[in-house]
Amino acid sequence: MDQPRKKRRARRGEPLPEGGILVVRGDLLDPDELESDARDNFDVYGFYGISVYAEVGGVDVDWIAGHKLRRAEWLVLFEVRHVLGAGLDLWDTGLSPHYDVVHADVVELVTRLVGCQHRLLRNVHYEEGGS
Amino acid sequence: MTAPDIALRANLNNEDDEGRNWALLRDAMDPAAIVEGAVVTAGTERFWSWVRIHRIDPDGQVHFEQLDADEARRISVERRSA
């Protein structure tokens, strides 16, 4: 049976955010879930990617937490410089402020991201899924 | 409130090119229940939401948008009475 072709992921063509910019992912960093998400992304778009949001285009962590990630009780914050310093790429995929953290090897992607310096923050805008 | 059974395993960080969340149909508890317009729960036990299914692509990518519980209830009632 023919496999469906991978989709071409839209890139915005923006310059990389500066090193001190914060990158946010909703929920705790669970390596198994990260790997599963990266593999799902590969199956659709043809690259291993982990979705995050960045403080670009006039939005900050507070806005991201309240608009994009309000169902996440926990937020993980990275700095762009630490993500790139770990040998990971940051692709400006979809609509701003969405990005994918990317590496050609899925195990390296997860290991390097989990190993990046980061902070865990409780989401002050958290709204439980049933609310 | 305890998280309900999740109808569509998903990561709510994921966004498609139109800014909607997405998941894969293979991760649905009952793929037959994932149809356009359906209101279901999506996510994980820790990070979930009521959602409305927007579109299902031939490759199994499911696009959806998050709803508040009140919206989910209202839309479900409307769909049942339609």
C-alpha cells in the first residue's frame, strides 16, 4: 500500500530569536512523551520536532501561558541560547509564536532537550481541562 | 475534577500551520468517534481539554480546536438535537 507523502511544514522565515529569549513548553518534561511527540511529528512532517512557543512578535511568557497553554498546570522555560548551545535547531514553524525544537536523531533530540538548562514554573493561568 | 477518559491522545503544545492543535487518528480510543464537528476530550491525563474536531486528513492527522466546558456542552447538545 502506498504511504501518504509527508506534508511540507510552513516556515515563517524569521531570524532566530536572540539568545536570552525564553522558549516555553507546556507540561512536565517526560522523555517518553517527548519522543512520542517527535515521532508523530516525523510521521506527518518528515522531521523530528518538539513543539514549543517563544517570546517573539510582542508576546511574553505570561501571554503564552494564558492563551496557548492554559490547560497546562506546569510550564518548562528554556533560553534560546541553551537550546541552540545543546546542538538543537529552532525552526519557526506554523504561526508565530510556535516553534519546533529539531534534531535529525530522535534520541539525541530528547536527550539534549531534557539536558538543557531549564526552569519549571507553575502556570498561574492554569484552567483545568474540564473548566 | 478528575480527568475523564481521553478520547484522543494528544499533546496540546502541537500546532499545525493554521494554529490549530493536532494529533493522529491512530491515537484515538475509538477512531470512529473522531469525525468532523465531534466534541471530545483530547490530551493526556495532566494536560487535556474539550476540543472540537475540525478536520481529518488522509494521512491520519487530526486538526482540532480547544473549547471551554460550557462551549463543549452547548455544541454537544446542538449536535444531538440536529
